[in-house]
Amino acid sequence: MMARKQGDSDAKSLGKYLELALLLPISTMIGLAMGYGLDKLFGTHFIYIIFMLLGTAAGIIQLIRELS
């Protein structure tokens, strides 16, 4: 059997931690962008806040799922 290289496990760990670090900000930004687009489409000024909060909540839920 071939022994695993240390660099392979380090790269996997880095990828996992990078995913966890970026999960919440990216989901928040996606929600914000969707809400901003809907605000422009409908001519309103409050939908972006709702979608930003939904994106943040989705990010927190996914973060909890990944950590447990």
C-alpha cells in the first residue's frame, strides 16, 4: 500500500477550513444580491434586507450542519 503524503492531508484540511470560513459571508452576499436585484425589478427598497437575513440564516444553518 502506498503511504499518504502529508501535503495531501494538509490540502484537504485547508480546503475544509476555507469552505467553513467562506460559507457565511458568501451565503449572505448571495442573499443580498438576490434581494438587490428584486428591489431593482420591483422598484422597492426593503427586499434586500429580507433576503440578506435569509442568506445569513441559511449560512448559519449550513455551518451548523457541517460542524456537527
